[in-house]
Amino acid sequence: MAPHFTVIRDTTPDSAIARGAVVAMGNFDGVHLGHRAVIAAALEMGRLHGRPALALTFEPHPRRFFSPNTPQFRLTDERAKLRLLAGTGLDGAVVMTFDKSRAGTSAQDFIHHDLIGRLGIGGIAVGYDFHFGKGRVGSPSLLVNEAPRLGIEVDVQPHVDIDERPVSSSAIRIALAEGQLDEATAMLGAPWFITGEVIHGEKRGRDLGYPTANIRLDANCGLKHGIYAVRVGRGVERLDGVASFGRRPTFDNGAPLLEIFLFDFKGDLYGQTLDCAFIGFIREELKFDGLDALIRQMDDDSAHARAMLAAAPDAFPRLGVFD
């Protein structure tokens, strides 16, 4: 049975926060392998000392606060991030609101007021490049230097490399923008996924023999436009399919839309919330001269998708639930 995962927020009373927990601190966008190394260190520290292990993260992402007018392609929104964190074995997460007050808090005040005073942590794990506090003055070395006086244990994790390239959220965004799903999946440790509600579309797919479940992604989503092999989660159910993400150049060249055709499925999905994991990139989005050519290509895309999915029968992110 999965451990109970509790989310602590700024509004949570101090009396409801267990003292002595170990925290893994970071922004955790994507919860990639580098993040998971920090989480694993916190879990091990907690196990050794018999203490709960929590993630400590910030919402909205600090980049959003400091550059509100700059488009931000987030790998995981808050809910997706918490679901991934809940699937790691952590006991919970602390979500701190990143606002003007938080941005103006000095590193020392953050350590003494938030980490020690409010949370009462017994240990902390961070990545080698994580900074915090006003002016990003807070650093792993500061935590290490302060640890003896504070009576806490500090674990600093080095960068994680794949093929001699550091794993990072930025590198994953670039891979997704280039359609390099294998690279993104390797850095994430699982397929990248989105969650969204199925909306009504133009229903053209139904006339072509390919009825689709349509989901509008975040306007800042940087995923490459094209055709993908996908695995969809509807609760605990898993459904394989092929999906198009893009502007539909053969028809209207409109706003980007994710259109998912589920293999061997019949039913009404309108209004339902689905998780869609991207397993393989098949091709770029194309414009066709006629419907016959489009249908032949869709048949070929479906065959490619089925082969990709058969080669990765268990590929899907490990997601937990939270309060």
C-alpha cells in the first residue's frame, strides 16, 4: 500500500507539522533524475534516522515571479509535480508560495524562520546548484556551513549525467521542443505526460474513421508539433493510441490542440480528465492535398504507434495521490 502523502502549505497550522522531518528542497520541475537523486538522499536520511521525508518546493515557479511576461514552458504544473512526488515514496510535500515576501527573504532568515522555526527540520538534501533567498545568496555550501550550529544533517547531491550531459529541466524542454522523446524520457526516468480535460472539437476525425479525444494544452507548451505514440491514463486504466499535437494545417491551421485517437476504444470521453504520456515521436505535422492521402498517412502512423507502444509495454509515469 502506498504511503499517505500530505501537502503542507503556508496556511497549514504549525501545530499540524511534524517536527524533525527530512526535506528534499528544490523547484522540481519535471521531477527528473537529478531531482530524484536529491529525493533518494532525503529518503535514505529519513530511513536511517526514523524520520519522515518531505519535498520542499515553491509555487509558482520563481521564474514566473521574476519574469511574469516571459512565456514559461513548465514540464509539470503544480498538480502534476505533486502527483510525481507522491509516487516517489516521500511522506509529503511542503509547498511554499513564492511571492514578493518570499523573494525578499534573506537566505539566513529562510533557514532560521522557515526551515528551523516553522518546519523544525532534522535534515535537508539539495542539488549542487540549488540557490535560495534574496539575491540567490543561499547555497548548498551555506547550508553545510550552518549545519553544525543548527544541529541538522545536510546532503548535497552532484549533478546527474547521461552520456556525459547534465540532466536538467532546461535540457528536457529542449529535447521535447525538438521531438527527441527518447532523450527526454531518459532524463525524466519516465515518459513526459500532460493532464487535461477532453473538450469538443470539430469532429472531423469521426468522419475520417479516427475519432479523437481533444485536449487543449497550456499556451506555453513547447512540445514539438507532430504525431506521437501515446499511452493514456483514465484513472488506473491504460489505453494506447496515436496523437497529433499542432495546428491541423490540412484543415484550419488554428490554435495548437492535442488530438488523441485511442486504439480499440469506444465510448464518450467528453468532460473526463485524462493523463497522456508521450512514448514516441513519429513524424512532423504535414499538410495533405486530400483526405485520401491523409487517411493513408493516419493508417501508417497508427501502425508505427502500435509498434512503439508494443516495445514499451510498461512505459508510464509513476503517479501518486495527495490530500
